[in-house]
Amino acid sequence: YRAKSTGTGVHVYDAVDDVDGAERLRVTEEIRTALTTDQLVLHYQPKVDLVDGRVRGVEALVRWQHPDRGLLPPVEFLGLVEELGLMRSLTDIVLRSALDQASRWRAAGRDLEVAVNLSASGLVDVDLPDRVDAILRERGLPPQVLQLEITEEFLMRDRERARSILARLRATGVQVALDDYGTGFSSLGYLRDLPLDELKLDRSFVAPMVDEPRAAAIVASTIGLAHSLGLRMVAEGIETREVFDALARLGCDQGQGYHMSRPVPAVELEAWLDARWSGGGVDGPRVLGVA
Ligand code: C2E
Ligand code: MG
Ligand code: MG
Ligand code: MG
């Protein structure tokens, strides 16, 4: 592995075959340290009900607070974590940290569901349902608090195994969402036979929907498809009020995006929630026009 320079002065760890051993060892050590010393931090992005503007839950998104390089987004390190065979550790850290946060929120009277992303390797891990169950029990949390977001890539690895692991997870009461929907392969086949609760439409369809009739047609029919299958429809990447309104008109259930809030640390999310619902209760003004 080597740190590759980009035009912006940002360094990206790049997996390469011709690295010298010392550099590989250094980066590997850095990642191992990150996984054992609280350098991984979670930011949270609200999932907003498009009908009444309420915040239903949050998605936990991992960042690496690197001692020298600042806050790194997942694209800079997840590939390397996967290649080093450390994704299972990362997943456990994220699950524990997200559910610790969910416990604190519940203790403070905030009932927020928390969604955690699983990498493509996660669903071939037969221990996952038991680990998830143990982490929930340790905290005394009902399984409905947790949502797991998977991608089609994850299902492609070993569909039968993925399906049985998903079924075990759902049997415990954990919810499962299919993330980045529309960007993978064989989507319809997966929808036919996989136990799911939610579809998250990829932002590449959402952002252009007010300008491109074809994108809008795909969004509208996907919402219809999700609802016919009894699935909740969530749109990613809502950056403008126009897109928010268009999705609400089409009957999309929930949305996430910079129009409402970027992913932020837990304390900032709390401040944002308090500012929006100044009474402190669950009812509040519609999110329309807030950003
Ligand atoms: P994702 O799960 O599809 O998450 C959505 C990504 O879109 C996030 O990027 C989020 O910051 C970004 N986003 C949200 N709203 C908007 C918007 O309105 N406009 C635009 N342009 N982007 C928006 P982020 O945080 O960089 O995460 C990227 C990906 O990394 C995630 O995509 C997910 O696949 C992966 N990831 C993040 N956290 C974890 C984790 O804890 N474990 C695993 N295995 N993967 C993770
Ligand atoms: Mg996600
Ligand atoms: Mg996504
Ligand atoms: Mg994505």
C-alpha cells in the first residue's frame, strides 16, 4: 500500500502490488491502531419522514480521526480495511458505538432508530446474527432499534448464504435495508426472494429527478414497486427543496440528504433536532423549507 498524492494535496491509500514492505507495514499498523484506540468516530445523518417531517432515525457513517491527516471519509480507508481482513472488527466497533449512542439517546428520551452499514464481506459471516444479538442484549436494546444496510454487491457473493443470514437477522427483529438501490445487478431477482424491510434509492437517480423526466419516471416506478412489495422507500441524496417536494408528492416515505442535514457528530445532531423541534416533543414543523 502507498499513500498516493492527489491534486488537492489529499492522500489516498491505494492498494498496489509493488509497494515496499516497510510502507505496507506502516499503513497496516496505522489501521490496526485506529481500530484499537478510538480513532474511528461515527457521524449521524437524520432519516426524515417526507410526509410529516419527523426524524425517524439516523444513519451511522464511519470516519477515521487520523492523528496527522485529520478526519478521513470512508472512501479513504474502507477498501484497505477490507483487504487487511479487518472489516469484521470495524463492523463490531461501529455496531457497539452506534448502539451505545442509541442507548444514551433513549435514556435522554429520544427514540431514534440507528442504521449501520455492512460491507460486502459481512453477510458471508455466519456469526453476524449472534454477534448482533449479543451486542443488543448487552445494552438492553430492543432489536427494532437497529437497521442494517446491505448492498447488492454483498448479496452477489453468495446469495443463498446471504439470504439465510438475512433471514436469521430479521427473525431477531433487526430491520434490513437494501442500500444504493438501482446501481447493482439483478435487482428484481433480489427483491423477489430476499427478506427486506426497506429500499434506499441511490442518489444518482434522486438528484436529477427534477430536471430529467427519465430519472423521475424511474423514481416514481421504484416507489410503486417498493410499496407493492410492502417495503419502505427511502431516498438518498436530497440536496434541494425541489427534490424533497417532488419525492413527497410521489409518495416516497423517507429521505436523507444535505437539504436536511449532512452527517454530523452526535452532539451536533442533538442541537439540530432541538432547534427544529423547539418544543422538544416529537411533533414539529414540516421539514420543508427548513434548510
Ligand atoms: P452510503 O451508505 O450509501 O451512505 C451515504 C453517503 O452519501 C454518505 O457518504 C453520506 O455522507 C453521503 N450523502 C448523504 N447525503 C448526501 C447528499 O445530499 N448529497 C451527497 N452528494 N452525498 C450525500 P460517506 O459518509 O462518505 O459514506 C460513503 C459510504 O461508505 C457509505 O455509503 C457506505 O457504503 C460506506 N460506509 C460508511 N460508514 C460505514 C460503516 O460503518 N461500515 C461500512 N461497512 N461501510 C460504511
Ligand atoms: Mg448506507
Ligand atoms: Mg447509500
Ligand atoms: Mg452509497
